[in-house]
Amino acid sequence: MKDFIKAMDNLPWILKVILCIPALEIVWGVYRVCKSLVKKNTLALIIAILLIVPGAAFMWVIDIICVILTGKIWWIC
């Protein structure tokens, strides 16, 4: 999982933006789950699981803004 997180963090900026498209937002949902598991943050894990399907409806907007401004997606851990 750490390799997946590192690989996602090292993606080029444009690929991160492409992955923020609503149909591809599931990739960032899996990233959030993996990152929460590695950090052993139970609250973040529960929120990440809830954001995978229903949260993708609005998280793609937040993610695309964060990637454009900071180069990283928004997450609490």
C-alpha cells in the first residue's frame, strides 16, 4: 500500500487532474482508504469509505481545485 501511495503522490500534475474527473474519482477514493489504513486513522478510514461512491458526486470538485492549487488532493491524514 505504501508503494501505491508513493506512486500516486509522484504522478505528474496533469495526470492527477485527469484522475479528478468524476468517472475516475474512484481512484482517489481508493487512495484515501489506503492512506488512512497506513496511518491507522480509524475516523479517516470510515470517512474515506463513505466518500468512495456517494462522496464522488462532490469530492471531484474539491479534488480538482486542490490539485490545481497545491498539486495534492485534499485529505485529513
